[in-house]
Amino acid sequence: MLRLAFLTFVLTLPLPVLAQQQYDRSEASQAEQQACEPDVYRLCNDYVPDVDRIVACLNANRRALSPACRAVMVRPHRR
């Protein structure tokens, strides 16, 4: 679920209301967002803004992910 929230944020960066809500999140969440944003646009741009398809795309392309994003995608996430 955290992956979904973080990808939603990545895809809605220009929206000030959502951005303000996200700045209240932990530094770890911000680091996760920053780790995968380039990979989302590089590998899964065709699926923006469908978050479920973006997550599936990132998982399908796990070997092509940057090391930082790969670490985010393989670690267990809490709600």
C-alpha cells in the first residue's frame, strides 16, 4: 500500500495539496519516492497515471531498476 501511495505522489508532484500532505511523511518515504521516480519515467511512462500498472511494470522490470529503486521495491512495506 505504501508503494501505491508513494507512486501516486510521484505522479502528482505538481499538485500543491498532495505535495503538502506528502511533505508531512517521514524522510524514508521521501527517499523512496526519489529513488524510483526516474525509473517510473524511464521504464513505465506508458502507464502513467495508472498506479497499479506502474507498480506491475516496476516489478516486471526489477532487473532494470536502479539499485536504490530495486531496494524500495523488494523491501516489505507497512501501511
